[in-house]
Amino acid sequence: MSTPKPQTMKPQTAARKLGVLLSATPEEFRAGVVSRDELNALQADPPAWLADLRRNGPHPRQEVARRLGVSTSGLSRGGVEEPLTTDEIKALLDEMPVWLQRERATQADVRAEEARLRSRDRARSSDDDDAPR
């Protein structure tokens, strides 16, 4: 019986799972495939390059949006198309341009509505559980 072939993924997929921008990773990371075991090892004990990328960036859009407290669509509406570093994100938060204030308020409204709907659904669910059968 042959040994099973280890699961592998493209570097783009591994970078997304690691939360880093692929173009900022070392060439040897981008050049080949990443096995599931290699990914787990990188997550468990990140090398210096990975820790530095996570700390300082440049960060992928999803991470920039998360750190700014907006959606990725909000980034586009605000004209942010390029990856940002941690320092650039901090500068935007310090400056707090009008578009960022608006997008953060929109995101807060969306989260509040989602919380209201979850609460409503929980209440309906518990009412259904209490109803006689």
C-alpha cells in the first residue's frame, strides 16, 4: 500500500490563511507549494519574516479593513486600493478622514442590525421551544 500524498496548496492560499500579502512573502515561499504540515508549522512557530509581516505589513485588504473597522467595500469607496502598512493604517486612524468616519459608522450600523437580528432569531427560537406541541 502506498503512503498517501500530503495535502498541498498554492502559495496564494497559504498566504491568505496566514493573513499576509503574498507579494510581500519571501521568494522561496512564493515559488512552490505549501503542505498542510508546513502551514501548521508556520502558524505554530512563525519565522521572523512572517511575524514581521503580520506586525508591520503591508497587509492584505481584509486585514486593512479589519484594522480600520470598515468593510472591504468601504475601503474601495474611500479610494484605498493598495495594501497598507501598520504605520499607514495608524496614520489614517489618527487623521480620521470623513470617508473613514462615514464607513466606520456604516459598519457599526451593520453590526448593530446583525446583532438585533440574531437576538430576534434567538427569541423566536426559544418561543418555539416553549410552545406546546
